[in-house]
Amino acid sequence: MSDADSRLPIWPFLAADALFLAVAGLLLRLGHRPLLWWEALFMVACVAGAAWSMVTPFLRRNREEQSLAQARLLADSMSQLQKLEPLAAHITGATAQWREYQEQTALTAASAKAVADSMAAEVKAFGEFLQKINDTEKAHLRLETEKLRRAEQEWLQVTVHMLDHVFALFQAAQRSGQPGLIEQIGLFQNSCRDAARRVGLAPTMATAGEPFDPKAHRLKDDSAPPENAVVADTLATGYTYQGQLLRRPMVAVQEAPSKTAP
């Protein structure tokens, strides 16, 4: 049934309105002059009835339209609520899936943490193992270095001792006064010194007549030299190894000659 068919018909009210107005008009036309009180009251009642019959259908229609609008609004609300049910079902399913994903994520995070802890423990153990190996290697290298240093010191001591003997032999040849012997021993000493220079061991000699320098020379008994002492002779050769001083040359000194005035 449509809205037009369900509406209250207005023609009966228009007919009643016309009737009330006609009665009021007849009363006004045929009544006394002035109207009696009951005639005036009846005419007012007719006019009021006409007004009521004129307004009533519109009020009824307005009330029906409001009721119809409320019914439509209620129907729309019910349809919207019915549409919300699948949405609620989807939300419930999504919430369940989210909880499942969250549980899976928690399990994955726990597994990852366990793997990370295991890797950290293995890295720590491997680092300790490397540290032990490193310490062992350092100790071994330190031991080997000390052995090499001891061997180097022993080699230097032996070489210096041999060169000292060669120098003493050369000094003995010089004291013999034989030129041929001096030349041969000198060549032998130079060859030995050249061989020593190849490994960094170099002899140092003091020059006769140069001033005595405590930082570059030493005496046989390490006594204090006289004032203005000069080198008279070299008793033992000094040595440097790879640029570092091993031993100062041992020298004999004499007092510098005094300068006489002319």
C-alpha cells in the first residue's frame, strides 16, 4: 500500500468545514440584530468547528508522516544493524587471525632469541679459543725472540772476542816491525771487519792525538783521565751494532803538551 493510498482523505473535513461555515453564515444572515447570546455562542462554535475540521486533516497527516519517518528510520537502522553482523563476524575472524599471528610471532621471536643466544655463546667460546691461541702464540714468539736475542748476544760476544783477538794479533805484528807480516795481518783484519759489517757489527777506532771524550772513549781501569788528555793509542777496538753503541774503544791517554809563549 502506497503513501498516497494510506493518507487520510481530506474531502470529509472540507465538507464539514463548509457545513459549519454555511450554518454560521445562515445564523448571521437570519439571526436577530443584534445577535442573541446563544446565537453568538452557536456561531462561534460553528466557526471553531470549521477551523477544527480545516486543521485536523493536516495535523493527522503531519503525525502520520512523522510516524512513517520514524518507521523508515527504524527500518534503516535495522538494515544497518543487519549489515553490521557480517562486519562483526569479519572483525572476530580478523581478531582471531591476529592472535594466531601474534602467537606465531612470539614463538618466532623466542626461537630467534634462542638462536642469537646460542650464536653469542659460540662466538664467545670461539673468541676465548682464539685468545688462548693468541696467548700461546705470543708466549711462543716471546720465547723464540728471547732465544734469538740470547743467540744474537752470544754471537756478538763470540764475534767481538774474535775481532779483539785479530786486533791483538795485528798489534803484535806492528810491534814485530816486519812490514810483510803487518800487511798480511792487516789484510786479514780488514777482511774480518768487512764480514762483520755485513751483519751490522762495525768497529770504531780512536785517532791518536784527538781529545779524550768520556762518551766516546774509555780507559783501561776506568779511572779519571788527566786534564786536557788526548788519545795516545787504541788498546781495544770499540763496536757498534746496527747503529747502537756496544762498547767504547779502550784508549791510552797522555797529557796534552802545554803551549809555550813565543
